[in-house]
Amino acid sequence: MAWSVYVLVSASGGATYVGVTTDVQRRLSQHNGELPGGARSTRRDRPWTIGVVHDGFDDRAEAQRVEASLKRRRGSERLQPPGS
């Protein structure tokens, strides 16, 4: 199973959210309240759209390292490739 790191952009365009998953579309539905299980911080500023997906990570730990590096960024900087 491949892991992905995703960045969501709020409807207002001002907020972003970074997460890891094996199913980006399911997580998007959860964050938008269509399925149970979204993060509390994404209840505001709905609907969310996918800004960028970095995929193909072999394990969760590798994906979480990239997630952590993206979370240190703010706003539209999170949409840039990791390491840039």
C-alpha cells in the first residue's frame, strides 16, 4: 500500500491543511463532512479542495517526514514540492 501526503486548500483560499493517507479521496470526503472522521481543524472553511498530492511513499514513516516538513511552512508555501 502506497502512502500519500496531501495539502488541502480551503474555500476561502486562505487556509491549508497537510495530512497523510493511503486514500486521498476518502480523506477529502471526511474533511468536508461527507464521511465521519475528518480533523477538527477542517470543520471551518469548508469546502476543502486538494491543492497538491505527493504520493508513492513506501511506508507511513517516510510520508510523515515529508508531512512534518510541509507543516513547518505556511499558506501557499505548502503547495511547493518538498525540499524546495
